[in-house]
Amino acid sequence: MRNLSVIASRLWVLGSLLVGAGACEPDARLSVSAPLIPPLALEMLTVTVREGHRTWQWHGDDFRSTRDNATPHTSEISTSTRGEVEVRFRFQTGNQILSEGTVTLPLREDWRWGVDIHAAITDPRLQCFGCFGSRAFALAADFRPVNRDSIWVVWGGNSISNPVIY
């Protein structure tokens, strides 16, 4: 009986160590924001994120503004720390696709990616601190806000444990 108690104690300690080690794993995250102006609306937007065998999808209702961030954004998801993540967007009304596109980002440890999707005529990254890249996608002429002809996807990142203050 004593041997069974010792084995149970050792298994409990081993399980505790494994759970504790899992909490120390490197972290990586991603979120998407969409500062849109009419005639574009969140209800037209779908964002799909693919990383390995995992997929997340957000629709307009999933984007929320908060007290700390007035720009509509998704919740933050945890991603792997290696490989790539694909972020795909689509603006659609009825059967008409207004704009769609994909960007692929590298994953790494201790890193938080932020992806912005919005309409502009020039590259918004040029006026952004901490942005790493951008890409423009055609936008249907009937749905272009004034002085904006493309959907731009802009991405930037920062360390989670030691963030740079821009």
C-alpha cells in the first residue's frame, strides 16, 4: 500500500511539473482591426486566419471597440511560435465581392502581430510607427469611400514580454 502511495505522489509531482512547464512555453499572438468608413461596413467583412491545421474566422459582429481602443478589433488569438500564419479578408455584400486578399506573416516566439484592414489611396504604412509591411488590394468602384481607392492590409508587431513603446 505504501508503494502505491509513493507512486501516486510521484505522479502528482510529475503532473504538476508538466503543467508548470506548459505555462512557461513561449507565447505568440495575433489580432485584427478594421477602422472602416462608409460605404464600407463591418457587416461586409470576413477575416479568416489559417495557421497549420487551425483556422479562425471573424465576421463583422466579432469586431468590438473597447474603452482602451476605439477602433473595432478582434480578440487576440494565441498562435504557434514557428511557421507562418495566413490572414485572408473579404468584403462582400450579397453575392458581390468588393475586395479580397491574403497576406502571410512569419510566426515567432514572444511576438504579437497586429493586422489593420482599411481603405486608403496611399500606403498607410508610411505614417505608421512599428508597421512592418503593407499590401493594397483592389476595391469595387461603387464602394470606394471618398479619396480612397484600395483596401490596404497593414501589419506590425511587437515583443510581448519586452514591448517597444512607439
